[in-house]
Amino acid sequence: MEIQFWIDNAGSLFHQIFMIIMGSLMAIAAVFGTTYNVVNILVYYILMPSSWIYLISKKTSIWINILSIIAIIAFALLPDLRKNCDYFFKKSVDFLNWSATVFNSNYIDMSVYICVVAVAIVYLILILLTLPKSVVKKIRIVMSIVFVLYMIVIYPNFKDILLWGIKKMNVKY
């Protein structure tokens, strides 16, 4: 998509969330010298499920973490890692596009619903069920502060921040 598309839709909360997640994954890919697709698949297919396994193992057996570690190592050692990640990323995009047609929506909104909202709900449930109440309280306070600050400072100024970043990077649009 063209930069103008992102600028034109910078007032949409879902577009903002999508851009923040996408930008974060792209930055991680740049730091590690890999592609966006590899980081995306690693985060959504390996690291997040592994963290869920870790949280579940706090109430079950610690040995379940061994399976998670083996999965991470096996993923990292796959031949043609980029090719496999490109394949799984394409299948993920196909699924999000398909679900967008089913729910009369679009790719960006479905990405946020499935990859952010649904994931956040899973984390919320697992955190509430597995972590001590004192830790849950601290997480709740920090998340509330982040949410309020975002809605007061960033949300209404997102387009200006985006334009400033584009200008700093000398990107023509």
C-alpha cells in the first residue's frame, strides 16, 4: 500500500494499531537482518504460543516448556526458513482476507481483531488464571496507564506523528 493510504487513514484506531504492530515487526526484522515475514511468523506462530505454554505450565507441569523450547529450536533450524515463512505468511494473509469477506470487513480490521484483540483476550485469560494477584494488579495498572496515555497523547496526534516520521526519513509521498 502507498504511504498516502496510511496518511489518509491515520485517524482510524485500527489502522493505528496495525501500523504500530507492522512497524514494530519491521524494526525487529531490520535489527536481526531478516524479513518481516520471518519475524511475523516467528512471533505469531512460535513465540506467542510458547508464552501461552509457559503461562499454562505455571499451573501444570514445567516439562511442557521443553516442548516449547524444542519447537523454537526446530523452527530456527528449518531449511529454507525464509521460504517456509513466506509460505505461512501468505496463508495467513489468505485467511485474513477470507475472514474479511465472511465478516464484510477488510484485511486491516481482521488483522487487528484476530492478531491483536483475540491474542490480547488469550493473554488476559491466561494472566488472570496463572499469575499471582499482586502481579496481575501491577499488569492491570501499567496497561491502564499505557492505554490512557495512548488515547490522550498519541491517538489524536497520530497523523502528525506519522507525517513527522515520514519527513525525518526523507520519504516522498
